Amino acid sequence: MTPPRAPGSDRGRPAAAPPPALRLTGGIVAFNEERGIGRAIDSLLGQRLPEGIVWDRVWVVASGCEDRTEEVARTAAARDPRLGLVVEPDRGGKARALGQVFRRAEGDLVVLLNADAEAAPDAVAQMVAAARGHPPPFAVMARPVVPGVAETPWDRSVRLMWAIHDELHRELLGAGTGTHVADELLLVSRPGVPPLPEGIINDGSYLGAAIRRCGGSLLYAPEARVAIDVPRSLGDHLVQRRRIHVGHLQVRELLGVPPTTISRFARRDPLRAVRLLRRTVPPGLSGAASLAGLAGAEALAAMLSLWDRGPLGRSDPVRWRRIGAPPPRRSGPADVRTDPRRTAADPDG
């Protein structure tokens, strides 16, 4: 039963307009990602978003792809009008491709997902909740997790690396310190985030250091999980880690802010680092072996990164070998350069 209205009530007045929706722009940039791009797209568009939060647009940027990445993304765009496709004819690095997303972003927040990753259904909602009350600029990182079961000693070492990664960010970002955010699934404020220059190797490291330098907030939402693809061999792991080391050095030179790493944390506060490792490393010989293998690989990757930065090192510091990719194959000519639903008013990048 509806109670009677009190005198002076708003009887007859039009209902108050609902608050404006919080609009999200999504971004997935890809090079030869036909195996996982469909899952990445579905995981963003299928997010369980709270009332009042909507996707403005999710952009896929395919750069110089030689496989079926464009075809998979184009098929998904035909099914869902929220998805847009931008095709770069050549591969110019992840930072340049992300620039395509930021230039097209019109929402209040930008959500970036790696093309070989898959966001859990509630991940974006958890990240938005973590950002509540924080003025821009800010970035919120999700928790990368390795799916499946560890089958080899090296698998256990890789899982330990990500467990340490989780514990380090819980401790530092939870205390309002730290200068790094992981880029597997990342939410950033808009506007206010410093621009990402072309040629940046580690976008998460750069954005984290740039936001921290201008007084912004770096936040962690460990309940927001994102399943990631990881190297399955020591050789691929070294390629990935040496690229990350080179990217960290690049950020330090450009911004004067070194990204937070477990080794830098251990040098600055060894007692806290020991306590962190005791909480994370499994007891017994298996845990010790995993940690030793991980530390040895990290030391080797750091040395190789110095070679990469030297005069005889890499001639192209931006385009690194795609980890674990099968030989590319094309199903037809790449004649579509943008989503056919784009209008002339859309920026062309």
C-alpha cells in the first residue's frame, strides 16, 4: 500500500532525472593475437557492470597483424555495436597503438586489457569501486593470475613470481607508496593522465611513474582478477624479462622515477622484503628451489638487458619478438582500416 503524501510534497512534479551514467572506454591492442583476441573482447564486453556504469566504446587496435586477428575482431564488431576496430598497417609498438585508444576515448574512465588476457566477469566493477573517492589522475591495476596447474618446476617458479608481484603491490600501493602498476588489466582516469609517448616499452611502468610524479594515486584491486598468458619456457621468459628491464631503465631516464621492483624494494628495506618473501614462498625445498630458479633467471635477464641497451644491442627497442606465437598466416587481404560504423567525425589518429 502506498502511504499518503505529506503536505508540501512533490505531487505532480516530474520525477527527478537519473544521475548520468559513468561511461567507460575500453582498449585492446593486438599484434598476431588470433588465439586469444576473441576471449579478450568477450571478457570486456561481458563484464557485469553495476547500474549507472556503461561501455561507451571498446576499441581494438590491430597493428601490422599477419594472422586472423583483424578477421576475428571484425566479426566481433559486426555482432556488437559497442566494439570498434582500428587497423594500423604496420606494427609501431604498443604505446603507439594505445595512443589510438586514448585519442578516441570519450568516456570518464579508460580500461586497458592485454590482447592475450581475459578479465574476470566482475573485474572492472571491482576496479571502479577501488577508484571511488580518488580525484584524477589515478590508475587502478587488477591482479594478474596464471590459470591452470603448475606442471613443471619452471611453472612453479613463474607462479611464485606472480605471487610475489601480488604481495608487493598489496603492501606498497595499499600504503600509498610504489611507482608501478601492471598493465595486464588497467583502469585509468580521464582526463588528467599524462600522455603516453610513442616508443615507450612498458606502458604500465611509465603511466605509474608519471601519475605518481604529478601527485596522482596508484591503486590496487586484488579482487579484480585477470587471467594472463605466461612464457612456458625459460628462453621465452628471458626475452620477456629483459624487455621489461629495458623498459624500466627507459622510464627512469625519461621521468627520473624508478619503477618499483622487488629487487629495488629489497635494497631499500631488506627486512620488509624478507618478511614479504616468507609470506609468499612455499616452505621446504620446493619453495626454495622455485625462488632460486626465479632469482637466477632475473639476474640473467638484467645482464642481457644491459647488452640490449649497449651499442651492439637491439637496433629496434620497441618491437620485440612475440612470445610463444605460432607462424603467422593470413586468410585474405587486409583491406579494412577501421570499423565500418565509424563516422567522419571520429578522429583518424
